[in-house]
Amino acid sequence: MIDNPTQRESFIVRIWWEKGQPEWKGWVQHVYSGDSAPLRDLQDLMSYLERWTATPAREEKQGLR
């Protein structure tokens, strides 16, 4: 088996149209942690995904270069 250093995340996303309201509603859950959030629009979804998939800041090297 090859060791794959790629980090992977899994999410469940549900969206629906509610009668009487001219907008989509939604919900997203991070599978591994169980954390979830309601969604009002696509920006909410993107913000949630970015929380879990943002690239960690690289540490500055110290000492001689």
C-alpha cells in the first residue's frame, strides 16, 4: 500500500427549496468531526468549506539560511 500524504476531508451537503419562500435553504456537516452549520447561500457553504480546507500557514525558518 502506498502512503498518500494528501489530506482529505468529507462533507455532507443538503439543499432544499422551501415552499412560500423564494430562496434555497441548506445544511452542511463535516463528516469526521460531526460539526454542522445551516446554509443561507453559496457564500455560507464556501466559508464553511474553507474553515476545514484552508492551507495551514507555513512556519518561517529560523537560524542560518
